[in-house]
Amino acid sequence: MPKIEIDANHCKGCGLCIDACPKKVIVFSEDINKLGYHPATPKNEGCIGCGICFYTCPEPESITVYKEDKSA
Ligand code: SF4
Ligand code: SF4
């Protein structure tokens, strides 16, 4: 299954990826990162690997998209 990973400490909590995800599989974490923001965090179940979150994110190092999870 496709999935994403979000590097919490690069995320500015802008929420653009959450709004942009067509499958609504990204949410805000209740944790606070080292920048003082609630980072986005993936739920992943239902992710289609479209990459829209990656292209929407203003922080290039935050989101990694795995179109296929080789470990699955
Ligand atoms: S790759 Fe697509 S479906 Fe998966 S979290 Fe990003 S925007 Fe959502
Ligand atoms: S778009 Fe990027 S910076 Fe904004 S909440 Fe999502 S991961 Fe964080």
C-alpha cells in the first residue's frame, strides 16, 4: 500500500497538506514539535500515493511519499 512519512520537526503546521489530501488521511498531531507547532501526521490507511500532499507542502523536507510499501 502507498504511504507517506512526515518529518515532524520540519513541519510548520500550516495544514495545507491536510486540506489538499483527497483521501483525508492526514491529521494534526496532538504533540508539539521543536518549532512549537502541532505537526501534520499521516493516518495512511487509504493513502493512494498521489503525491498531492508533497507538492502542496511549503517545506520540501517534510513529506516523503512511498508509492508502494515494499515492506508490505
Ligand atoms: S499521497 Fe495523496 S492520498 Fe496519500 S497522504 Fe498524500 S495527498 Fe493524501
Ligand atoms: S503542508 Fe507541510 S508544513 Fe504544512 S502541515 Fe503539511 S507537512 Fe506540515
